[in-house]
Amino acid sequence: MKRIVFLLFVFAFISSCSSEAPKEDPMPADEAWNERLANPSELDSLTEGSTYLSVYTHIYSISQHRSHNLTATVSLRNTSKTDKIYIKSANYFDTKGNMINAYIDKPIYINSMETAEIMLFETDTLGGTGGNFIFDWAVKNPNNKPLFEAVMVSTIGQQGLSFMTQGVEITP
């Protein structure tokens, strides 16, 4: 009898310690870009620029044969206290330079001091170790350029890994 009780206890303990990951939505709910579409007349007489942002969907550990998948949050930040900024495009490329996705293909606005986000889930490894975004943008005041950042995170067991990258302005 003790053996049966012990086996039931062990079974209950093992089944309560399930390591199954919580189910995630099949695709992230991207920002409602269509609700942010810019009026073409708003884009007149603005300073334009482009920014490069590196984003890692996985990184190597020990050797190139072992890697860790990462979740990335890409932030599009308006640093102006008073003016909207306009994002004309947000194109995502993989390690080999192939375009994966055009997240924004029509000009949108981001209000003053607001942040918009693009999520890349841990299960999406298309970008690879050299994934990147190119953002084309326009601003009223060239002193208030947008800020683009990516935060990559992963948790494995009780260990966590996180780091960030910041965009660099490039010539279009």
C-alpha cells in the first residue's frame, strides 16, 4: 500500500512539473500601422534620413553548432517633445542581406514622445545572427531624429540572457 501511495505521489509530482512552454500567439499583433497612416501633405518640407539597426534572432554559444534563440523587441522612438515623426519604411533583412519582410511600406506617424514596436518571437529565426532593419524616416526638426533600438532576450531554465543594440544613421 505504501508503494502505491508513493508511486501516486511521484506521478503527481512529475506531472505537475511539466516543462511545456506556454503557448504563444501564432503571429504577434503588430502595431496597427493602418491607423497611423500619414497624410501625404504632412511629408512636405521634412528632413529625411535612414537608420540601420542590427537585430539578432539567435546567437552562438560555445561553437557555431550550438545556438540560443532570442525574442527581439524593436522600438521606434520619437525623441521630439512637440512634433510627430514619420517612418516611411521598415525593411527587415537576414544575415545574407535578403529582405524578409517590409513591416512598414506606407508612411506612418509616431506622435511626440511615443514609441511603436515590432516584435520578433523566439521561434522566428529567419533573421539569423546578422539580421537587420533599415528604417527610412522624415522629421520636421533635424535635431529631433528618431531613435531605433532592439532588445533581445532569452531564458533557458533559470538563466537569462539579454542585450540591446542601437540604430546608426546611414546615408540612403
